[in-house]
Amino acid sequence: MILVFTGNGKGKTTAALGQAIRALGQGKKVLIIQFIKGPWKSGEDIFARKLRTTDYKHKLQIIKTGKGFVKILGDKLPLKDHQKAAREGLKIAEQKIKSKKYDLIILDEINNTIDLKLVSAKDVLKILKPIRVNPRSNQRKSATSPDVILTGRNAPKSFIKIADLVTEMKEIKHPFQKNKKSARAGIDF
Amino acid sequence: MILVFTGNGKGKTTAALGQAIRALGQGKKVLIIQFIKGPWKSGEDIFARKLRTTDYKHKLQIIKTGKGFVKILGDKLPLKDHQKAAREGLKIAEQKIKSKKYDLIILDEINNTIDLKLVSAKDVLKILKPIRVNPRSNQRKSATSPDVILTGRNAPKSFIKIADLVTEMKEIKHPFQKNKKSARAGIDF
């Protein structure tokens, strides 16, 4: 199954993270590949590290790719370098999908990498091919292929089209709108 | 901070669960109170039980309240009994909010309990009073009060009004639409 969490509201990455926890609870193996994340340690990173001392030791893996934020928050890296990093991230994703070692693979912020023109939607669709439903038979190409979640704003239409499930996280109200506070540990990262 | 995750799409409870993990990672203490859940063990229940053998032993607590699904999936319980169970759940929530022992409290599916007329929005607003921003001073009444997440479809307008952050999870595409599959372990529960 291919799931897309998109939209301008809070809850895309956290919903993917919640799916990861649910899957772990059901005995499944989960990989999170993060594209375009800042350099700081997020709550989920610290949590995942702690899990290494438990039964879940080999069940949850987080891989960070990319070179941090693109064109915002003081980023001055040439776009070329961001593109190279995103391509490398995609290469890892491709290998991991093919490996058939995971039940759930989350490509976090992958939608943004396309919006920012770091990789093309076509490149991503290519690596998703092994897990897409065959539109003629309505059957998975392989029963052992993982579920994949694609998160991030502005998901391309081609992702919506091939996805089994799409939710738009729509911002109705956000504290940043009111400039009341900035990002908070445990809430925003 | 009061967060509301509402809408008809997938990702409300999982986003709250993701927030819980993020908060746990940042060393915070989390309580999830589930209203109106089915009797089966969800992935998050199993996961939380496993956490009991770790550093997170006393950091994550899940309390199930309510009498299962209301008016669907074969439920024949009188509405009165559901209402009583929901009121009891709310009582627990009130005590836990007042206890100041938690950094994050999730009232899962609380919005639905109102939509189903099990409790009133007013009853919920009352227990949230200690943590609402004072509209005059724009200050919290107490710095030690927890963040609260309210999940579920059809959040009442009064919740949107008092919330600091609201996301609508909007269904764009869902496999149930196509009758292709039913609920799957690790994805839907």
C-alpha cells in the first residue's frame, strides 16, 4: 500500500511516525528515511536510539539523508549539492525497497524534495514501481513488498494518482500564525 | 498548548501517537486516554506494553475508557451506558490534567464522543480550563500544565476556537472507498 500525507498543516511526519509505532507494535519492521531535515536531534531520533536496548533493537531504523533545510533558515549551500544529497537518499530508498527486509518504509519529506526540484517525481515513481498495484489485475506485484508512506507538502499529482490512501493535513489554525511562540521540543521536533 | 486533530481522513490518532513518541524522546511524560475504541489490541497498545521493560516504563501510559464503538459494528448497548462510560473517561481526564504529572495528555476520539452526544463540548471545555491561555494576558494560567491533544472527526467549533493549533485531516483518497481491502494490522490499528 502506498500512503501519502501532504498539505500545509501539522501532522504529516507525526502521523507517519504514529504508523511506524503501530507497525512496530504489530511485530513489523520499519525504516524511516528522512529527506531535508535540520541537523538537530529530534524526539524521534532520541527515542529510536533508546529502543536499541529493547526487543525493537532491529525493528526500527532511521536514516537521515539530505543536507538540511533548502533555501530557508540561512541555507547557503548550492542547489546542486542538495540535489546530489537527495539523489543519494533516493538511491538508499531504492535499495531498501528492493531488499524486502522491511514491512513499512517512510520517505519523510520526499514530497518537498520534488517541490524544491531536488529530484523529479518520475525518479521517485521509478523506485516505487515494485510495490505499485498492477492496474490491470488490481494485484500487488509482490506480496512481500513493503508499505510506503510519502510525506511532505505539495505532493505531486502523480503521487496522488498512484497512492492507495491520501490525506491532506490542512492547517486551520497554527500558533506561528500569531507569532506567539517558536518551535518547541517534543511538539515540533 | 491545545492541539486539535480533526477531519474525515486517516492520520488523526496516528499524528497524536507520533507527537507522543516525539515527546517521550524529549524526556517528557505522556498519557493517552482513549475514548470509543474497539476491544482489540492495537499496535500502540502492544508497543506501550513492551516499553514497560525500558527507560520509558513510567513515561507512557495508555488508559482505555468507553464501551467500544457506538451505534456501529453491531453495537447494541443503550446510549445511556455509553454516556456513563464517556463521563467516567472525562472524570479521569480531569484528574490527570489537574495532577500536573504529565507533559502531554492525548484525549483520543474525544471529538467523536461529543458528536455522538455522549458528553457535551461544555463538559470538555470545563476540564480544559486550567490549561487554556488567558485571553486577556495571553498567558497560560500555569506553566506546569500539560499540552493536550484532542482527536476525532467533527471537532466542535468551540474546540477550534480555544485551540492553539488545529489541523484538519482531509480524506483525498482511501482504499475503503474502492472496497479493496478491510482494516489491516499495523496500518489501521
